[in-house]
Amino acid sequence: MIRHAIVAGGGIAGHAAAIALRKAGIDVTVLEQRHAEDGLGSFMRLNPNGLDALAALDVLDPVMNVSFPMTHVEAYGPDGTLLVNRPLSDPVPERGLGARFVTWTNLEQALRAEAVRRGASVRHAVRVTGATGADDGVAALLADGGRVDGDVLIGADGTRSVIRAAIDDEAPAPEYCGSRTVYGYTPKTPADVPPAPAQLRAYRGEGRLLAHIDDPVTGEQYWFTNLKTPDQLPEPGPSTDEWRDQLLALWPDADAPAAGIIAAASSIRAADDKALHHLPRWHADRLVVIGDAAHAAPPATEQGGAIALEDAAVLGQCLRDLELPLALARFEQLRRDRVEKIIGFATGRLTTTESPNWSYHHHIDWSRQIR
Ligand SMILES: Cc1cc2nc3c(=O)[nH]c(=O)nc-3n(C[C@H](O)[C@H](O)[C@H](O)COP(=O)(O)OP(=O)(O)OC[C@H]3O[C@@H](n4cnc5c(N)ncnc54)[C@H](O)[C@@H]3O)c2cc1C
């Protein structure tokens, strides 16, 4: 019987898993390497399937409070012609969830607050270095020499997962996709840029694209562009000013809306696009990986966060209803095909003329018994 679960990584998947485990009546300790006040600078569109997973965990309202709606995608050509105007509605109309924009930090903090409110213990500035078997249990090994014992150890520790390596020391790492996402924050919509509340608005040019969405209350802008390059980012990466110079060189017309947004940005960062399409082993003994640790999805899928939330809810159901090792095997069985299909389409391994709507239909009924 699972009494105490350890979660390595207090990000999107980790805190959502803590909520699911508490809902299943299991004690949980989350171990996160960041300090409590540190976040990641990225942001995301939560598609209907991700919102559905939050609803299954009764945590939709707290996330609604820190996010805003995205109702349309619009794209303009170099001469200002409207090329695309597509609604982002829920393909399951009676569910009516649509899509929401949220920053990584706001989502993580909302989930963490809910996990703690429901009784999870969350420890910060604690780095997990590995795992070891214990009498009738498992232990997370910590960088400070300590350990935390439990009945199951869930690796929600992202693309560089140490739990993935503890499960299989030959596990593949996420592969570089040959591009990077550069994303920025502009404190207020520049006067010459039409505001885009509730719309992801993209400006296209010769081999370039910049998309932005604006906070409907504050007018703050969140934007991104994608650059193809064979080289991965150095560490540390370019500064905001260096990125600004590089991007403005791609948008030399200072009157173009994209140039105005880039010029007024207060923060510009970048992440290499990486994908982990097929991880041979998701679990071993009392260890399991979820979220990016199991199946990193490049940002272009706009699904990595959503499928991490789905994982958390489904794993909670499996640990609620089944004993180990069956619970972990069943979790993999319920999840693998779906996430590999999403990542396969995004990375060109699979091709389709199907709209991405198929992936938005996913629904989790928390009360369903897992057998
Ligand atoms: C630029 C960008 C845009 C994106 N856009 C979207 C989008 O539009 N829609 C969408 O759904 N997804 C999007 N994603 C993907 C999404 O952010 C990820 O899929 C999601 O964050 C995965 O959640 P996770 O909890 O598995 O991993 P993470 O969010 O990376 O969290 C992992 C956590 O584990 C901690 N950790 C790591 N190692 C250790 C350790 N050894 N010990 C303790 N703690 C550890 C980390 O500090 C972190 O807090 C985007 C990603 C990027 C980079």
C-alpha cells in the first residue's frame, strides 16, 4: 500500500502530482531544487485538455485566477494582410474550456499553493541526486547528503531528470530539434502596435515570425519567435540587449509592429527546442517519471505543460486504485501512445493532415476506477 510518495521536482508536473496524490489520500513530499521565490521565465498556452486535467484535480479555479483567455490566433503577412484568423475554442462544446495563457511562474505558484493547502509538504533548495532501494520502500538521495524515504519516488524533474537516469542509466536524453525559441516580455504595448488581448497575433516576414499576446488588464506583452540554427545555446546565453540587437537585425523596418515590440522589451530569453519522443523505460521498481522527464515536448506542440498535468492526474488515479508495480505499468499503458503521438507529429516523425484538435479532446474522469 502506498502511504507516502516522494516527488522529485516541484514544477508543473510535480505540484500537480502532489495535488492528485493528496486527492487519492496519499501523503506526499515534494523536493525542489529552486528557492521558493525563483521561477522560470517562460509562459504557455494551456489547451483544453490541460484545463480538463486541472478540472479533474479540482484546481481549475485557482489557475483561472492567474491566467487569461486566448480566443483566437491571427497571423499577418509582411504587407499587413490578414492570413489566418482561427478560433481557439474547445472541440468539446459542452465542456467549453477553450485555451488560457499563463506564465510558468504563476502556474507553478498556483499549483504549489493548492498542494500545500491540501497537506503536501514542499521543500525548496533541495536537489535530488539519485535514488536507492530501502526496506520495503525507496529513498531519494539529496545533494546535501540527506535522504527522504517513501513508498514510491516520482521523477517530475524535467528535461535533465536524474530519476530517468536512476530508472535506466542508458536512457536517452532529449534531442535538440535544430531550433530555439526566443521569448520576451514587453511591459506595455508600444503605441504603434495594435493591442492583442485574447489573441495570439503573429507577424510574418521572409523566414521570420513574431507572435504576441497582451494581458487584457495591464497591456503587458508576452511574445516569442523561433530561430533555426544548428548550434545549441552557450551557457550563459546572450543578454537581453544582445538578443534585442540580433532580433532587430531580422526586423530592420523600425515601423513594423514586431520591431516595436522587440525594441521595448525589458526581458528576452531563449531555450533550445528539445524533444524526448520515446523513452524505453518509464518506471522500475518504485520509481517512475512524468512530464518532461518522461516525454519532453518542444514548445511548438503547445502541449508539454498540458500533458504533464494529464500525467499527474492519471498517475494519481493509478496509485489510488492499484498496488505497485501494477500501478506504474498501468500508468505507462494509459499514457505512452498519446504523448508519443503528440510529440511525433511535432517533430515530423509522424505526419498527418489532421488538425491538432484531436489532442484537445482528452478527458479525465477522476471518479473512474482504474483496473
Ligand atoms: C519557451 C517555452 C514555451 C512553451 N510553451 C508551452 C505551451 O504553449 N503550452 C504547453 O503546454 N507547454 C509549453 N511549454 C512546455 C512546458 O513548459 C513544459 O512541458 C512543462 O513545464 C513541463 O513540466 P514539468 O513539471 O515536467 O517540468 P518543469 O516545468 O521543467 O519542472 C521541473 C522542475 O524540477 C526541478 N528539478 C529539476 N531537477 C531537479 C533535481 N535534481 N532535484 C530537485 N528538483 C529538480 C526544476 O527546478 C523544476 O522546477 C513551453 C516550454 C518552453 C521552454
